[in-house]
Amino acid sequence: MTADVQIALMARAPVPGRAKTRLIPRLGRAGAARLHAALTRHALDQIDRAGLPATLWCEPDMEHPFFRECAERHSIALRQQPSGDLGDRMRAIFEALRGPVLLMGSDCPSIDAGLLQDCAGALAQSPTVFLPTADGGYGLVGLREPVAGIFRDMPWGTDQVMAITRQRLSALELDWVEVAGIWDVDTPADIDRLAATGFAIPPYED
């Protein structure tokens, strides 16, 4: 079953002023974009080490040179992110790929290759798996097959996302596994935690 699991990574093009906007007060527009690019490369490195097939889902399109660089370096297929809010896009990705899929964002440096393998293994035992984040959301969701409704009308970006998801899964009588708690990089305060891991933080550049 683990060999059948594929990974879908969602990432935004590192355009200054449009990537990691909440980090701009600390890093500047260009600095925030550079950190986003570095986090995306880190995620791709871990996916490579996990040894699972993967696709990179690009926003706003696949033509940005950064995505072309990623495709060449990691031999990963590029796909256009669907339209709609985050929940619409996530649902559409699961429907497009079918089968067991681990869908993850690009801003969780605590997701490493071993954790990806653990999630793939857990998906063999449970129809859904999650890596909840410390801020109340999650950085990875795995589904054996698409599940209608769990992403609809979600208050993304709030501390209620994982709690509401648990309620919806319970209502659907679906089992789930929370493989591990993780953290993501969303706010200026998260940069200090990232720096403490040895991750290179770009200087302020506007």
C-alpha cells in the first residue's frame, strides 16, 4: 500500500509582495519570497528522500522560472493548481489524482522524509491521516480516496481548522490518524523557531 501512495505539494511562485506576505514586516517583500522559495526546495528535498512519486501543484501558473527549476532539479511533474479557495483547490487535487494521496503545503519545515513515510504507512491502516499544526490547522492531509465535504466552507487560517475537520470526520463516521504534531512558518515569530533549527534565514530585502 505504501508504494501506491503519492504526494501532492502545493506551492506559490516566490513573487515579492505575493509570497509569505505575513512575513514581510520581518523580512521585506523580497526576503519573504526568498524564504518561501527555500522552504519549497526543502519540502522537495524531503519528498525526494521519502522515495514516493510526487507532483508539484503551482500557483498562479506553471510558467514561473522557479517552478521550471524545481521540475528539472527534482524530476517532478508540474500541475496547475485548480481555481477557487483553498478548500476547493485541495478537493480538486484529490479528485484529479484519485488513489491514496498525501497533500501538503510548502511551509512546514518540520515535515521530513521519515514523517512522510510514516504518513504513507498510516494511510494503509486508516482512510485519512493528518499532521496537525501548533496553530490549530494542519500541514498535511492524506486520503485514500476523495471525501466530499471536509474542505467546504472552512475558515482557513484560523485556529479552528483541525477541530472542525475532526467534527466533520466524526459526522461522516470516518476514522483518522494524527501521525504527529508539527509547526509551520506563517508569522514573524515563527522565523525565530526556524532559525533555531539551523535553517538559513534570508536578510531583510524589500
